[in-house]
Amino acid sequence: MNAPEQRIQEQTIARSRAVERLVQGVATSDGAGVKLTRVLTQPLQRRLDPFLMLDAFRNENPEDYIGGFPDHPHRGFETVTYMLAGRMRHHDNAGNEGLLGPGGAQWMTAGSGLIHSELPEQEDGLMEGFQLWLNLPAKNKMIAPFYRDIPSEHIPEFVTSAGVTVRVIAGESHGVQGAVTRPDTEPLYLDVHLPAGSRFSQPLPAGHNVFLYTYRGEVNVAGKPVADRYMAILANDGAEGVLIEAAQDARVILVAGQPLNEPIAQYGPFVMNSQQEIMQTLADYRDGKFDAVTVQSLPG
């Protein structure tokens, strides 16, 4: 990770968004038997629009991750993979590949469709991180695929006057621009490390849907404790942001985005706006149309 030298005076907010509900993820497996926790599930897609899914994985037993995610297709949305520990190699059907290491991220826009794999580049040790699915607006679902690999040292990072370390994967926090900025959904994605006794406030646009996920320790939001491995969905209650407090050392990811308010039609790794578009996607995949893509680099 980066070693930021400058401390930033934290922006204050008058009132924190409240916790609307707490969600404990569902243990499942995906790919070739990778064990993970599905935190943001399909029934929450409308409530947390534009976000479609959040998977959290934290495995020390190689048998729980060694199979990885062999070749599989995507269309119609973006995937954001953020690694805390371990190494994962990406390869796609256009011949591109990259290595995602500790503290790094990959922002991939599937767009009109691609086929890729994500396989562990290790045989033992801890594998930990997240994969977030972010919807694309209807106008962009069939754009050319592209992605950006972001090594840890390229993710902007700062420390507040209270000693809170913030990594800005996407969006903007306290005047620090993140590694990625995206139109339409305007995502904010922060990794926040809070020492015991500290607090962190983040202003948020009124219309954005917001959640946080605690992956170490326990935090408190507007009087509500959020324990390790719980997601807190924050209310759209007119408050100007969120205030996170930690009585013990804790770490959370904070995610927010502008809802698209469009129909969602999902069939596994395909997310479109109608069942007719899903049927066309299945036909395109069957007919090999995903095999002729050119994958570009993500701007910004």
C-alpha cells in the first residue's frame, strides 16, 4: 500500500445517514468451487441500484480458492475486483492478461460481451478481497468492452487528522480524486481503516444509494453497531453524509452510487433491461459472437 505523508483535515457533516437495515451475507461458492460470501444479493438490486452484487472472500485454505474462476462470459455491466491479500491472474478472449495483487483493483466493463478467467497465482496463503458488480445504463450496455488494472501504488490514499487511512478506489473523498471516475452511476468506493477511538465522516449526494461493509472489527453508524462481515444499508433520509465511529480497530468499504432507475433483467452473468435482450444475449453467446471482441483500456 501507499505511505501517505500528508494528513487531511476531515470534512464534517451535520447529521449522519441512519442504518436502514443490516444484512449478513450468504455463504456460497462460485467458479470452480471458490468459497465466498454473497453480501449484496439479487433481491437487493432495486434497493441498491446501480449495484447488482457484492461478493466477499476471505480464505486461508487453498482448497477453498485454488480452482478460481475459469472462462466465463459477461455482458451489460461492470465488475470491480479489489484485492486485500493474495494474487489473481486475469485473462480474456482478446488475449489480454494482468496480475491483480495485494491492495490492487481491476475495473472491467463487460459492455457488449467478453469471456474471461480469474485464476489464483498462488498455491497457499490468504486470499481476500471483494468483487462488486455495477450496472451500466441501457445506452451503454453494448459498448466495446474495456478494463483497467490498478496496482496498489496507483490507488490514491490519505490520512485524516484523526489517523484514519482512506483509499479512494473510485469517486472523490475530501478533495482526493480516486483511481477511477465513471459517468452516469457516479460511483464512490472507499476502503477506510479506522484506529480504535477514531471517526470518519464522508459527505454524500442526496440521491445516491449507499452501503458499507465491515470486514475487520466493528463500527458504529448513527448509534447502530455494524459487526464484522455485516453490510449496513444506509437510509435515504436527507442526511448530508455518513459518520463512521470505531471503538476498536476496524476496516470497512464504503460504496455509493447514482441509481439508474431502469428495468433490470438478469440471467447469471448477463444483465440487460428486458427478457428479449437476455434471449438475444444467449443467442449471441451460443453463436460465438463473444469470441470476436477487442478489449480496450479504461480511460481515466
